[in-house]
Amino acid sequence: MTHARCLGEQPASLWRRWEAPTWLVVVAVYGCWLALTYHAASLPWWILVPAGGWVVCWHGSLQHEAVHRHPTRSDRINGVIAWPPLALWMPYAIYRETHLAHHGCPILTDPLEDTESFYVREASWKRMSRAHRAVLSFNNTLLGRLAIGPALVASTHWRAELRRIASGDFTHAGVWIRHAVGVGLVLAWVTFVCDLPAWQYAALFAYPGLSLTLLRSYAEHQPASDRKQRTAIVIGGPLSGLLYLNNNLHVVHHAHPGLAWYAIPDEFCGGRDIYTSQTGGNVYAGYPTILRRFLLHARDHPVHPEHRPA
């Protein structure tokens, strides 16, 4: 957890060599999801929104670990573990493809290069209607990112996939077919077994789950003249460390993408000054700090600084 004391160099225990912490997360994520959905029809919405959002977001964090080859060294096995589409909107295989491209991007945050950028080019901005600009500006506040961010992210991804198909590129067709089967199984479980309408699952589990994921990513990257200083740190606490599997210490993850989530805090503690300097000063004490600073104030303009007029 991110609140642990710095322990320095520790020999790899059998517990860690066998990836036991990640296997426990696998069991916990799917166990919690099954239990929560099974009892969802008898629970009030104000319990389901935070609990359902937590579980779906946590599953997304597990998928992120699978992309980086945890809990096994086999991409095939990890893909099976991470495949169930609890969040509904995006196939794991496409997430893996775009996330690895993000890690290989030399110009993080650039809208032309970074597959996970929220910025746009000046030329695109000029073509937008006032309403579209207002939506993107609102999305750059934390309130907007949490409220409408999931809809924007999902719709943008779906449009890109439709354009791919329209251009005659069917390379993702098999992925989407398997994803549709997975979504069908998820919705069959919640609808016929758990007596929870599909729209309620989307509203009470999938949407808040993506909102929580976007809370994590909201401040994790920023434009900077020094391209090595485009990744931030959110110190966080035990809950955020568990939910995000320590990906809030994002600069450490980018420096060592293959490092297992439970090893990140010790690595950060051992090189805290170095990692802090690599952020260019973008270090946040926790998500409450980000909430206070950016809830109603945009963190930046939607147009990327390097794409704005000189």
C-alpha cells in the first residue's frame, strides 16, 4: 500500500514470487462482483453506486496488471483472467493494445501520438461547435470528468471503431465478437439470475466504475517542455492504493511498467527524491487534494499547448 514505510531492498519472498497478492486480488474482484450483483436487487442505489463502481474500477486495475504480465508471465493466461467485460464498454484486447501504445509513446499527452490523451489539436478545436467546446471544457474539470467523462470516453472509442470498420479494416472484428459474447454473459447473469435490469447494471456498476478510473487518470499526465516530466504522482492512502493497485504512483509505473503493483510502494520509497523530480513538481498528496483544486476548475485548456498558435 502507498502508506507503508520504506523498507529498502527486500529479498523476493515465495509469497511474491508466486504473485500471491495479485491472485488474491483476482479472487477478491470476481468474488465481490458475484456477491454484489447476486444481492443487488435487494440493495439501495446509494450502496450499489459506490460498491458497484469500486468493484468495476478494481477489475479495471486488475486488467491493467494483466496487460503488464501479472499474475503470470503468459499473456494468454492473463488475457483469460482479465477478459470478462464487467465494465461493458471496451474489449480487454483493445485496451491492451492501446495501453501498450501509450507506454511506447515518446510524446505523452500529445493528441496525435498518445492513445490515452484527452487533449485535442487547435485545428480540431476550431472546427467544433460552441456546444462541443463547452462539453470538452467541462470535461477538463474534475466534476465533468466524473459526470460526463465515461460517456465521452466510451462514445469516442466506439466512433473510432466504427470508422475503422467503415474504412474496410476488420482487424478488430474477432475481438468485438468475443467481447459481445462476454457482455451477453455478464448481462444474462445480472438480468436472469440477479434480477437486475441491464440498464441498472450499466448505471450502478459500469458507469461509476469508469468514473472512478477517470478520477485516477485525471491528473496522472500533464504537458511539459521536458518530455520526461509528463507523469505525476498521487501519494494517496491505503484505499486508493488498493483500488488502483498503486498505479497512482504513476511515475514509478512508467519508469518500471513491468513492476508488480505490490512492489511499487517500496520502489517509490527507495527513490522518492528521484521520482519526485521526474514529475516536474506534479505531486499530489491524495485525491481529496485534486478534488479541492479541480472540482469546478479546469486543469488545462482542451487544446494541447504544443498545438496552440504561437
